[in-house]
Amino acid sequence: MMQVEQGFIPALSLRTTTRNGKLPEGFEAATADGCCLAIESEHSLPEFFVSEEQLRERLMRELTLVHGIGPEREQMCRRRGIQTLADLRRTNWKPEAQEIAEIMQNGTPREVIRLFREKGRGADPLLIGFGAAVPKEDLLFFDIETLGMVHSPIILFGCGVCEGRTLRVTQYLLRDIGEEIAALGLVAEMMRTHPDLVTYNGRSFDLPFTNNRLAYYGERECRPALHFDLLHTSRRLFREDLPDCCLGTVEEYVLGCGREEDLPGYLVPVYYQKYLHTGDPAPLKQIVDHNRSDVTSLALLLARQTEIVYGT
């Protein structure tokens, strides 16, 4: 086992002393690289579904994907009876419109999302429809807790998967820093079996942080087939009406389920270091509860965003 970097947080050089209480209830998850504690829970899964036919029909109405058609010109086109990309075949925009229409109608979700990004619309709320249209068993709702500094270990991984109308949340908790490589292996396998990632700021934080830790141990990085970062959609949908787009704020104002006794995320490193110093696992419960709430909120928010954008 490679030694964890020294010097960034003194507590990282510690190993837990004799435990003075009970760890959060879970089971031993064993791998070839060791083990960690796995904690499972089940939660009601909100309904969110958009048929692929409905999704692609809506995308075909996006005339502004064609170069030279802005919002005003789009309105002019609609007054002339041009409602879809296919209708542009009677105009000078026919070549590009046909190319885009072909992708909208027959392209893979990744190809459609790539086109939107090329047009500078990678955060377009319309794309959240693919999160509701893909097979639910492919989705992985994902959130991590770290020790708060770059290159520090990830101490808790939260993974939620859909099983019918149930969200099964599995959390991989490090009882000791040396268990990180085992937890990373379990998460990497889960990402392979559930290739479509749902996160909140995960494109900038959770996924690259996880891949950095995998690289530290010489493991391959994870590359989800699709990645739905709900922070970007939230900014597009809610930023004019909310004081900020932090997940807690969106939960309170949009989902109506604020957390009264939740551990603030910035205190997670402090609580975990306290556990490392004292061996008392009591602080771990609040970290686990905070992470579990983050994961379940992802499923609620995906459903709510889908409802807002597609009227489901």
C-alpha cells in the first residue's frame, strides 16, 4: 500500500485508537485491496420519466441550434409556420438544419449532448430529459465527502441506484485512511455497472476528485457514459429566484425539504479528524447522515427539474 501524502492535514498520519463506541451500522465490504464499511438504506424514489420520443420531439423545436437563428429570428420563423428543424428544409438554412435534425432524431444521447456543447449550450435544461429517458438502472446518484484539501483522501462515498420505485443508497465509509483504495475499487465497479452519473457540482468536484484518488493508487479513471450535473441546470432554472444555488438552498426553496439538524459540509473534515484523534465513532453518524441526504436529494431534484422542463 502506498503511503498517504504527509503534511497537508496532521490527522492523516494518525490511525484510529481504540474505539469508544459503535460505528454506524453496516457490513464489511471486502475487496482484493482490503475492506471498508458499507452502509445501506432504502428510500422512496420519485417518479420521473420522459419518453425518448417526447424528448426528441421537443429537441426538434430548437431552431436556435442553427447558426444565424437567434431568439428574434426564431419567432419570425414560427409566425411563418416553421415550427421544427425539419420545416427549415424550405429555407436557406436547409443544409445545417438537416444535419442537426438527423442528430436530434437518430443520434445517441452523447451525440446530442455534444452538439449542444458545441453550440455553447451544454448546460441547457432540455438535456436533463436524457436523465429521465435513459434506463433508470443505468443511473448512479453520486456524492463524496473529503478532508477538505486537494489530494486529501475521500473518506465517504455515497452511491444511489434505482431499483423499481426504490432508491438504494450504499455508502462506503473509511474507518481508517488505509481503507480508501478498497472503497475506490467498489465505487469504480459501481460506475461501470451504472454508467450514467448524476451529481451536484460533480463535473468540477466529485468526479475529478475521485479520478485523482484513483490515479494516486495507479488505477484507471472512471468515465461515465453520461453525466448529469444538476448544479448547472439549477443555475439556469432557479438563479433568478434564489439567493444562491447551493444544494441546501435548492432543497429548501425548490424541493421544500430543508435540513434542520444537518451537519454543514465544511465541518465534515473537522468531525472526521475528531474521530481519528479520539477513536470515538460518534461524529461519523452526522457525516453519514449528511452524505445520505445529499444523495437522496439528487434523485428528488432530478425528478423536480424534469417536471419543470417537460411538464411531467
